[in-house]
Amino acid sequence: MTGWNYQEPEHHASTGLPISILLLSVLGISAYLLVGGSLTGGERVGSKVYLPVAQTQDH
């Protein structure tokens, strides 16, 4: 065990855990969106825009 010194900071960090958490998050969000899209029946509902009524001033 001459190569391991537990008193010094780690020099070679492992990137496996952060990358796996990131990939699992992306897959979870994608699955959520796909399931949500399939549950809506695929019907496209148009958006309605309500414009404010123009007011005129009488002098």
C-alpha cells in the first residue's frame, strides 16, 4: 500500500457517478414527457390569445 496516501486530497476524481445521475435524469424527464404526451390523446389544441380592448378618451 505504498501508493495510497489517505491524508492527501484526491487527485483522480471519478466522473462515473455524476454522469450516471445526469443520464438517469434525462431519461426520466424524457419518459415523463412521452407518457404525458401519450395520455393526452394526441389532440392538438390551439392557443387562444385575448387582446386588450382599446379605450378611447373623450375630450
